[in-house]
Amino acid sequence: MDKAENLDLTPAEARRLETFKQRYREETRALISQRLNHFQPLTGGTYTSVTIRDQKTRWGSCSSRGTLSFNYRLIFAPPAILDYVVVHELCHLTHMNHSAAFWAHVSSVLPDYRVRRQWLKDHGQELSVERHMEKRGIPLKLEETPSHKET
Ligand SMILES: [Zn+2]
């Protein structure tokens, strides 16, 4: 359930949310590029570019031209989960499929990848900017601020 996404945002609130998303997107880009540098020597493979996208369903992808794409919402995931997606896409540079050889490659870098993969299946839908802001106590709505009553 993601009630926040159904909130009726005013144009100003929507623009503000967009600014937050942009900031998180930049954070994702910085962190992912750091983790790619960390894991690439372990997985091998050569990527040509990295894109950060706002996608509903996919966490990452790897094109035959060597472009790696990642979902910006990974910034809201625990670091171990982001690492799993990074390693998964890096391994696709060698295996463009989900063959046994692909999973053996992933497992050679992250022996506990199954647990991380399962976490993403179970909790991935919870990784939204709205929920993240709610957790941090950052209001999505700017108007209708409740008046504080003296008691
Ligand atoms: Zn894959």
C-alpha cells in the first residue's frame, strides 16, 4: 500500500517533490558509481555508461552495448541491497541472461545474494520517495498545516 502516491499535490508541492527526487537521484548516481568501482574488479566486464532512471518495476538493466541502468529508488534500500543490484548488472556484462553460469558468477562475489534478492522482492515496493520522506518527517503537503492548540 502506498497511500502517499495518491496524495493530491498542488503544483508547488509537486515541483518541490520533483526537487527532492532530483537530489536523491544525484545521491544514487554518486553511490552507484562508487559501488561499481568497488565491484567491477571482482566481476570483470566493461561498461560504457551508467544511467539512473525513475522506474516503477525494474531495479537495473544492462544493454548489449554495455550501458548499465539503475533505479534511483535504490538509494532508499539498505546498502547490501543496492550492492546486490550493482553486482547483478555487472555480471550481465559477462552473461546476458539468467543462466546457471550467471548466478554462479553473482554468487562468487556475493555468496548470500539469494537473501538480498528475496529482500528486494519482498520490500522493493516500499522503496518510494514518498515513504522515505514520511519516515524522515519531511511533509509532502505544504498547506493544511495543523494549528497547534494550547492545552
Ligand atoms: Zn538480470
